[in-house]
Amino acid sequence: MQFPVRILSAGLLALNAAAAWAASVDIQALGSDGRPLADTVLFLESRDAKAAARPLAGAEVAQAERRFVPRVTVVTAGTELRFPNRDKVRHHVYSFSPSKTFELKLYAGTPANPVLFDKPGIAVLGCNIHDSMVAWVVVVETPYFGQADAKGLVHLDNVPPGSYRLRSWHPALPPGAPALDEALVVTAAGTQASVKLPLALPAP
């Protein structure tokens, strides 16, 4: 009876050690004019991060008041995304992006089958009926991601120290532009960083 107890204790010690080594990362996204860029997607890539990524549950992009909600959605590769139509009119949702091509023909309510986003990249969404509707799905291979708030800030918890590629993307980048890429080292004490994207948004 002692042997299983020793294994359990060792497992708990390993979990506690992993938690102790997890760090926090704070990143600010700025435009070329130095102003904060809200809605910037920031994520950390590495071989270990890719192995730790898991599909998300319950992800959706709705249509409401003839808009996609949310406008930008970030999911991990392998996530199934639902597209409920909460409008009184029907929509025809599609993407012709290389990372994901699909089409949900004219429909109301919620399609029975979700759409699988299995490749990393940026998928642009549109509606074949309402040309003004546009949204983006950013598919990442890491559990360490976030979307900048009004101050351009993203806070990530429980990031193992190590070397990463810091990727940043914003919907105002040119169509088809990949996420920007730079090196970032995360230390056990936590890390702060900033990224500058080559764009400036109109004055509010």
C-alpha cells in the first residue's frame, strides 16, 4: 500500500514544481504612431507550446444585427466553430482563405454541423448576401494567446519559461498578411514586452 502513495506524492510534487515555474507575460501592442492597438492578437509559439495546445470547446461566431460577433475570434487548431444566425434574415457565411475554405449556404438558426478549423492561419469570413459583413478567425497552435484591450495590453498567465516566437496580428494589416514574428525569451520572474505593428489607425 505504500508504493502507490509514494507515486501519488511524486506526481503532486511534479505538478507543484511545474506551477512554480510558470510565469506571467505582459505585452503591449502599438501602432507605428506609438498609440495602443486594441484588438491585436498576440500569441507565443514554440515546439512545446504546440504540443500543449488543445481544441477549444463551445467556440462560436454569431450573426447579429447583420454583423459577425465577435469580429475577431482566436481558436486553437482542431477547434470546431459554430455559426449561429441570431438575425431575422438568412445569411450565407463563407471563407475562401487558404487556411480554411468553407461555405454555409443561405440559412437561419444554427447549422447542425460546426466547421472544423484544423490549420493555423487567418481565415477571413464574409456573407454572400451582406457584403458589409466581415470577420476574422485566427487559428493558432499554442495555448498562450490573447487579444489586446483598449490599452493594447495582453496578459498571459502560466507560461513556462523558455524561448518563444512572439506573433502579432491585427485586422487592419493588409489582406493576407501573416502574423508578425519576433523572438521573445520568457523568464521565471515574468516578462514584459511591446510590439510595434506597421500601421496607424484613424484618430478616434
